[in-house]
Amino acid sequence: MKQTRFIRRLLYTLKKGYGFVITLHKITDETHNYQTGQKVVTIQTQKINKAIILPAHMQRQFENQPADFKYGALYDASLRQVIIDAIDLGNFNIEISDYIVYDARRWEVSHFYKLELHSAYVLYIKAVEGAVRHLVEEVSLETNLIITQEVS
């Protein structure tokens, strides 16, 4: 129980300091119209209000690399690490084919794993330049209903 409380408190602190809005995208269906050449893509999205995205210099420290080796053949500047609280996901299941839209760029999920006690997910994402982002817009409608008939 103490371990769970510690992890929840740590996630809360990281979300406060390094929380950014991202959107997870899952392509659920693709259909092609062979006469017009148009492709219709059905996407499921999940907005995460506080995904933990560490700055690049902290990410290198977080990965426990030696202090004298921060750049090199294994370091990729477009590869980032994202920590998502499992509570923020709801019923969205992360898969390797999903992608993230963050900072108006598309980021492919290269691999991911669950943290202890299924408290969070750690995703390794890679920026994809020039990729189609499949723009998803949220629309909310509001209306006032006026009831003019009475039931007796």
C-alpha cells in the first residue's frame, strides 16, 4: 500500500511540473474507395491533459546513462519518453500502432511498457516529419429546449 501511495504521489508531482496536453490516436478502420481513390480513416482518440514529457536533458538523466556519455550513436534527438497515468487513459488500450499528436507534430509509438502495479505507462515516441496527422476536431453543441406542451 505504501508503494502505491508513493507512486501516485510521484506521478502527481511530475504531472504538475512536466504535464502537457497530448492526444492519443488509434486507427480503427481504413476503407478505400477504388473509384474515387479516396481513403476514409476511422480514428479513436483519447485526450490526455497531463502527460509527463521530460525535457531532453532530464530524459538522458532519467535513463541512467553515465554522466560523460550523453550523446553518441545510441542517442536520437527525435526520440522522447512520455509517462501517462493509467487513470488518465480510461478504457483506451495502447498499442504499438498508435500515435500521438503533441506540439502540432505526429509522434509514432516505438515501444512502451507498464510501470509497477499498472499505475502508469511509459511510451517511447519518435517524431515523424511530414506525416499525415488526421486532424480531429472536437465539436460541442449546446441548445436550450423550450417545452410548450403539457401532458395531462
